[in-house]
Amino acid sequence: MKLPPIAALAALLSLAPISVSAAGDPKADLSALVQEIQVKLKAGERTAAGLAPEMKKFDDLIATYGEKSEAVAQILYMKATLYSDVFGDLEQGMALLQKLKTDFPATTARIDPVIAGLENKLRYSVGKSFPDFAEVDLEGKPLSIANYKGKVVLIDFWATWCGPCIAELPIVVETYKKYHAKGFEIIGISLDRPESLEKLKTFAQEHEMPWAQFYDGKFWANKLAVRYGIQSIPATFLLDGEGRIIARDLRGPALEQAVAKALAP
């Protein structure tokens, strides 16, 4: 479903391999470095410490090709992308993107949307309070996070047309059944298309989703999706009893594990 502004892992894994780096060619040197990173990513390495030698090579390339060329801008962009999308270090990724924008003004039009997306991630990062809203659910009942004070709440941006959302649904439903009585709640934010209200209601009933849903029929222009900067789904935020974000975008067994931990005495 819609890709986020930076998709580093996919980009790195999809680059065509090359055989030899041509001396003095920054593009070829970057491609050669990407090949080295590909090997570690495919082996499951996702940390800055594990990729420290490769990250140093980024700095070496920038030092070698110090002129402000498109190739050097690409080197800096790839480094920023690794920090933000692979290592999860949003602050360092942002710092590098800002440096890229300053050093290479010609990239502004392309970089500004990426920076905006990263700013949104930082705004709703773990430890921050999730801003409340005041809407109504499918039954016309008031819907807000404040109504769930003291509960562990999953805010789930999804849609019936979203394949990855449906793939995650069995785990979401099972986690709800297992922990609802212990204080776990879910608020669904549906990005379904116009005139899909009855379809949404039927789908929720058939798939045993008794929790509240917000739907306005505006697809990607969904009021809350726009407000919270949602650019891909599924997108989830796990909140503690005070409305603080304790986890984001949990997938598979990680959801149940995080809920169990949050509810533990």
C-alpha cells in the first residue's frame, strides 16, 4: 500500500549488482558499497554497530569526492536513508537530510517531502503523547482516546482493500480476544473508499472486530489519516493508559508481546 517517502531497505535490495567499481567514479563506488550492505541486510544485520565499517566508507566516499555533485548528494542521501529506515535513528537521519539540503540546494524540491515525512515520524515517535481527537464511531457514539484512559490502546489505520492489513488481522483479533478483558482496546481508523460504509460494517462483523471504527469515506484523505500524516497502511500506534506512544507499527507476534508487556503488573 502507499510507500513511505524513504524506502531504504527495498531500494538497497533492489539495486542491480555490479562487478567492479571503477576508480574515481563516485556512482560506481557507491554501488559497490551498496553491494556490501546488501549482503549484511540479507543476513539480518540491521544495526549501526553491525554496519559500522560500511558507514565509515560512506564518510570516506564523501571525503574523496568532496565536490558538490549529484553523485555525492546521492551518497549522503543513502547514508541518511540507512539511519532513518534501517537503524531507526530518526534524529541522525534528519540531521543528514538537513545537511544534504544545505549543501546541495538543488535537491530541495526532492528532499523537502522526505524531511516532512521524517518530521511526522519524529512527532509521533515512541515516548510522545498521541494527540487526542473527538469524532464519532460507526454507531454514532463519541470516539476519543480520552474515553480509554487507563487502558492500553491500539490505534489502527487500515482498510478492507489493504492486503497487508488483512494479513495482520488474525493476530490483531486474537490479541484483542486474549487481552481485552485485561484492559486492551483497539480504535480502528478506516481508510475505505466512499460509499463503503455497509461493506465496512459487514467486514468488521464477519471478521470478529467488535472495537470502535472511525470512517469518513475519504480514502487517503481520511480526516484522521491526514491529521496524523499517515502515508502507508497498516499503520499502528500502541498507547499506554496515559495516551503515550509505547510502540509503533508492530507486526506479527510483536503485537501480542508488546500488549502483554504493557499490561503486565
